[in-house]
Amino acid sequence: MSRKLLLCLAATAALTACKGETTAPAAAPAADTAPAAAGHAFSAEINAGDFGELVKTLSSDEFEGRAPGSTGEDRTVEYIRDQMQRIGLQPGNGDSWFQEVAMTETTADESTALKLDQAGKQRDLKFGTDMVIGTRSGQKEVKIDGSDLVFVGYGVDAPEQKWNDYAGQDWKGKTVVMFVNDPGFHVNDEKLFDGKRMTYYGRWTYKFEEAARKGAAAALIVHDTAGASYGWDVVKNSWAGPQYDLPAKDDPEPRLPAQGWLSAEAARQLFADAGLDLDQAYKDANKRGFKPVPLKAKISLDLKSTIAEKKSRNVVGVLPGTKHADEAVLYMAHWDHLGKHEGEQGDNIYNGAIDNATGVAGILEIADAMAHEQPAPERSVVFLAVTLEESGLLGSKYYVNHPTFPLDKIAGVINIDAMSVAGKAKDLTVTGFGSSQLEDILKPLAAEKGRTLHGETSVQSGFYFRSDHFNFARAGVPALYADGGEDLLDGGVDAGRKAAEAYGRDRYHGPKDEYDASTWKLDGTVEDLELLHGVGKAIAVGGQWPNWYEGNPFKAARDEMMKGKTEAAAAAPAAK
């Protein structure tokens, strides 16, 4: 998922399949499984009717919430392929439309309890109510017996910040408890880290990675709605049911035997039973020189999981360039969502209309426009619909490790995730504003529409690290993540914020994220797509080659990536 809230408030001949890449078997005709847009005549222009038809189909109950590895996946990727064929794209992974992504599916037994022994007082923390827990180890059973619980503040080891919450201890066999977000956040200290803007150290993914690097047996993050930017129900819904990982061979980062979250209430009781006050712990953890604090408790766990090795698919289409087909601009969106929650009463299909049928519809609309306009793109344009975003940006991580274009040949990435459907706005939100020269291309295009660019309002939420462009950025490829605005033409900032809050509260990562023709205002969505289309066209037709701005942490990787080509170009004889 994109875990970005609406309006970004609260990611041919010239092509060759990557070496050793296996492609998915030829799919059955889409008519057998994937509902067609019968009766709808698509046009080449970006328009609300076509966009709405695509979203309505992708988020219909027939697609069962688009869970990776499910029947819903088959219908989804076949439908996307069919639309790419209709548009006139070519297969983007050699002669295949699909890039196969191996995945490990792990489903934790939700009757699992964390057994807590604290000063002779024993109690069970229950799954879904007090905690959620899972494993990325690929093991059917993970046992932890009497592991010491230690509070490690924010669980951050950041040498450049002169901050190490783990200093001075051996962590093997221990379970670490930590806060979400960055040091400084909960006490509004803008002198720490990047002020209100979350860094990658604040993301739960980093915290588990770091705990694994330190050798911990398990890690638990204390949930708070402000720090996470979503409520406990989102955590519970996201961690229930099947969870997915890349196999270790495709993802060498260290993994914990067990990892999860504690509810705020469970954490408060845990700290109180250790003779500590949770509110004071927040204050202490935000001071330089913080030292880990034993919680005078041991936990035991017998986590049983169902493990299945499965495969999912990225969908890749390409519009070959007319002059520089070996270079590309890449549009991307994730197609996956949370699937169907069997056994859940009532509506148990998590349709994911905004998150992220809108993004997939968006890249298809842009593809249709580019395939039928003149002048034709001189560089190739790749349209990539990735899987497993909701499981930790795994499909895009796999693509970055196995690109169909070398990364130094990709001029820029444009990510579309959870588009605004609240109507036209006077502004445009650029998540991670101030990152790259892609913004220099976008700015005048927005100005022509009377719109101004700005960063996300809720910089503390870390949206930049929560969608698929981040994997490209971390590898050095300039990436843009922009859509929607908060200052709506109809109702202003107040209306924009209320729309965002309502989506985050009522529909995000829940079964109510459904297509709603009666309330969606797609004129603004169409305008956003036109702007993003314009950015890609400037690169594919106009020949621009953007870089990161000076001072951006990803610029060094890009400069190193391009170093040999720059030196070769400088050494080449001047053209006469």
C-alpha cells in the first residue's frame, strides 16, 4: 500500500530480459478470468470516463482486493496486460509482459499470544488487541523462551546524527521495544534529525532492519497514531492474514525471527509494571545520550505460521523510443492491495480503489495518450505496475535489482500512488519536495494551470519512504511522487483537509475504499495526470536528463552511477 493518505496529507528490440530472469508462463486469455470493459469505448485522451472505467474494474469485487498470489492477482495482471495491448505498448520484459517475483507467503496463527512474565506477574498479550506479531524468517514455528525486554528509545543507530540507541550492549537473544518515528518528533524538538520531517530512521521498516543487524531475537514497536500517522486498526488490518516477503536470495537484508507492534494501551501497562511512566519515557528517549532501559520483563512466544512459496508478477509494458530506445523514462504504480479477509463478517473485500487502482488507471491513461500523440517519444517510456507494495515495496525492490533497463539508462521515475479524487486544487503536493530537478520540469506545467507546488503537509508521516519510488531513489534514480493538492477550488484548504482526514479515518486500508462515482470529482484527477504526463513527455521527447538537487542524500549514488558515462562523454572528440 501505498500508505499515503488522500491528497498526500495525514511512490522491443532495444529491450532485453535481465540475465537469468524467468518469466511467467503464458497467461490464459483474459476473457476467461479478467472482466473486460465491455461497452466502454476508450479514447486516446486522458479523460474522466476512461479513468473511472479502469478504476471501477480494477477495484470491483471480482478482483477480490488484488492480493498477490491469489485469483485476484491473475485477474488483475491479465487485465493490465490486456489494457497495455489495447493501447499498443510492447512487452517490457523481453518478449513477456510479466516479470516474475518469487515470494514467501507467511500467515501467522492469530491465536498466538505473547506471554509476558514481569516481576512474577504473568499475562498474555493477545493478537490484534494488544499486539500483532509475525516472522520474516520463513520458518513454520518460531520459539522465543524468556527473552529479556529492553526499551531502546527510537531504535536508531545514526552515526551522522551522533545518535545510537543501541550503544554499549550485546543484543543477542533480547527483545527490543521502541517508538515509531524519529527522535525529536514526540517532543517537537526540531533540532533533532530533520525536524518535523520524518527521515528513514523513523520508518518501521528501518527499525526492524536495524534490530536484526544488532542480533536481537525480536522487536516490538509501540504504536501511537500521531507517530505512525495511522490508527491501530490500520496496523491490525495490515498485519492480519497473509504477509509476503522476497526470498532471502533476492533480499539479503537481515531479518528478525519475530517482529511486530504493541498497542499504546499494552505498552503503557508494560512500562507501568516495570515502574516506568510511558509519557516520561517519550521525553527521555528524545535526549542525546539516551541509554537502553531494561523493562524487568521476559517474553516467551510460540509463533506458528503457515508458509507457502509463491510467485507474483510485475507487469511491464514499453513504448519504444524512436531515436534513443535504449534510454527511458519510467511511470509506475502498484497494483496490489489487501485482498479478501476470509472469515471476517460483513464486507471482507479490501477493494483498494484509491489505493491503488487510481495509480494503475493513471499510468494506463498516460500510456494511451503517449502512444497516440505526435511527436512520438524519442526515448522509450516504460509503464510498470508492481506487486507487493503493501508488503514493504517488494515488487519495486525486485525490479530495481533486476531492471529491464539499466538504471543508468533511466532518466527519471514518476510514481503514481493513491490519487486525489476530491476535485481541482490550486496547489499540487510533491512528496519529498525539494528533492530533484524533476520538480523544475513540473513547476512551469503546474503554473500554466494556475497551480503552485509545495511539500506534503504532514512531513512527519514519512510518505516519501512509503511508496515504490523510494527503491529507485535509494538506488540513485531521480524519482517524482506528486498528485493532488489540499487547497481545493471548491471549499479551499478546509475542504481538502477534511477529505483527507475522512479517507484516512474511514476507508484507508479498509473495505470501504471502493469506487464511488457519486462522490468522486475526477476533473482534478485528470488535471493531475495531465501534469505528470507533461513531465514524462519533457524527458521522452524534449531530451531532459534531470538529477537530484545538491545536498540530496541520493545524489551521490546517481553521480557514481553516471560517472563513467560522464567521463567517457568528456573524453570523446567534439563533433564537427
